[in-house]
Amino acid sequence: MYCAECKKLINKVINYKNIFKLSKHNICDLCFSKYIFIQSFDVVPTNNYLLYINTLFDDYKSSDAMASFLKPYYIYYLKNFKDKIIMYFDTIDDDVYSKLNLLNMSDIFIITLKNQLKGGNNNDD
């Protein structure tokens, strides 16, 4: 398997035990070390409910490369919040927030790679 960013081969040692196994991650260690893993959790109010936003990275280049790090979060939310709505966005910004604000649902748990909401203390530039 090749890294989704630098296109270098991730698994260089191939033998009869791992020839048909795919790599768990789509990014090599060198490219992954360039990003900051922040793991922040924010609660954002909307008109009728709350958005629980779990942000994983400060910035990223390719969402395909980072998608393999989402599995533990899916498992956690599906085990502990079965009756809640769980959504995933590569990047949550004001446009996505305004669309979610129009919905009249219950609380929503959001897993995102990058949070670009303006206002409060969320990544003000």
C-alpha cells in the first residue's frame, strides 16, 4: 500500500504472512508526524439542540489519508450513544453549521478532522 500523501510504499517488507493483508493506515509515519493530533471536544448550541463536536486534527492535507484514524471514535459512539445521531464531516465550518441549525432534531454527535467554526474559542484567525 502507498501513502496517500507522498505516494511512497508503506509496507516495504512483504512475505508470505502479509502478502494479502492491507495496511491499516493510508499514511506513512513521516507524513503523519507533520500533523498535530489535537483531540478537542466542543459543545455548540443551535436553536433547539446541541452539537457535540469531536475534532481530531488541527490541519490536514488529504482526508483519505486520515480516515483510518476514525474507527475508534465510531466504535465508541456507537457503543455508548446508540439512540443519538452521529455524523462525520471532513471539515465543519459555518456553512455546515447553518445547515445543521435548520434541522429540527435531537442532539448530534459530530466527528470531524478539522473545525473551522468562527466564533467562541474555535480557531479564530
